[in-house]
Amino acid sequence: MNRTLGEITGFVSTYPTGLPIYLIVAAMLFVLGIMACMLRRNAIGILIGIELILNAAILNFMAFWRFRGGLDTDPTMSGPMFGIFAIVLAACEAAVALAILLNLYFNFGSVEVDKIRQMKH
Amino acid sequence: MSTEAANIAFTGWQGANIAFWVITVVVLVSAFFAALSRNIVQAAFALFFCLLGIAGYYLLLGSAFLAVTQIIIYVGGILVLLMFGILLTNRPLQRDLPYSPWLYMLVCIAGLLLLAAIESVIMMVSWHQVATLSVPASDVRPLGKMLITKYLLPFELVGITLLLCLVGAAYLVRRREQ
């Protein structure tokens, strides 16, 4: 289906802002998350980058679900369901990661990943 | 009643589309600061606005439940946890060490290349979209039904995983004797 640029961007109001725009926003979030993971020295900064990547992925799932018709064509709710499970698993991941980081801080006095070459004394 | 209302082709999307662009500005600016700000506390605050904006996206995409879940768990839970982590592990007001310019340049180039690759793929594909989209109906009832029928096993597994992770995390940070 070919849409005009106005329809895709949502500046023509007969259709909501289209799927490619959501995908581009999610791609930008993903790349920013990757850059944070590569650049940060503070391990919690890396965690923030991981959260950005996870959110980009969930946003992609939701956008694909919605623009295939959403609730009307897919009553199994695959998009939001995946989002909910991903959010719960992100909570698990954040809890365990912060527990490990606190242990690192107790042992090394720092959470700078450059200074931590091994997990044990 | 709500399904009848949803079947009517709805053309007044301008409000939602304006909201989309406002949210997009907020999300991208705050994500930029969350990813690249050297002050880690500032990054966490920027992540707060970013996650709120993404909850707005979920609302626009027709899942109010996921939006509320995002606010409660991400903003209310994970972000507060991150803040605790920052405040417990950072010496007060300490900034991240300055990045070496080479690393900074390398990361920026790699990021731009990755972004260009992904976006060229997005632009090349002609994405299939349904011709008319209805106004999203309430999604709480179908989500609840699906959680206890089709997705029952993943639901239980995720619950057990969450319990194990929380117990494991509490075990890891316990205060050791002597």
C-alpha cells in the first residue's frame, strides 16, 4: 500500500502517524542505548543504555501490532502481551544487576567498569 | 457499544498526531541526555522523561494497560531502583570521568553508521499497514482473558522468574557476618 508522505508523518489527519515513523524513533532509541553502552564507564550508565534498548524493542512490537490492526484483527493481544512480559523481565534484570553492582561497590569501592578487571579479589 | 463505536471509520487523527510529535521531541531529547550526559544523576532524570514519553506512545498505539504498566513498573520501580543504585554507589556529585576524544568520536561514528543502516532498511521496505485504523477500544478485558488462557504458562513462568530474581537479588546484597 502506497501512502503519501503526509499520511505517513501524520500531517494529513485521515490516518494516525505511520509505522515507519515509529520504527525510526525506535531505531534512534536503540542506537542511543548502544552508544551509552559503549561510552559509559559507570556501570549504572550502561544499565540506563540497556533500558533504552529494551524500550526501543517493545515500541517496535507495539507499533507492528497496532498497524496490523491492533485489537480488531488480533484479539490475542500479542503486542501488549510481549510488552508486559518484557517489562517484567526488565524489572528482574534491573534488580539482579543492581545487586551485583552493589556487591562490586562493596568489594572494589567503585562501579567504574574500567577499574574492574575481575569479579573476585 | 464500544465495538460499534470502534467500527465507524474515524478520520479525526490530528489530535493524536500532534500528541505524537510532541512526545517524539520529548523522548528523543531526553533519550539523548540519558545516553550521553556525563552526570549520571542527570541521565537518570532524563530517562524518567523518556520512559514517560514512551508510555504516551503506548497510549497512542492503543494499549492503555501497557502505558500504565510502563509508568508503574518502569518509572515507579526500575527507575527508583536505578536511583538508589546511583546514590549508593556514587560519591556525591561525582561526574563520570571525561571520555577520551578518540573513544567519543569512534562511538559517535559507529552510532551514526548503525542508525544509517537501520533507517535505510526501514525506508527500503514498503510496510504493510491496514487501510483504516479504528479508535483503540479498552484493552484491559482482552488482556486479562488472554493472560489466563493462551498465555497462562508464560505468565506463571514469568511470575516464578520474578520471584527467583528478587530473592536472588536480596540474597546477593545481604550483609555478611564478620
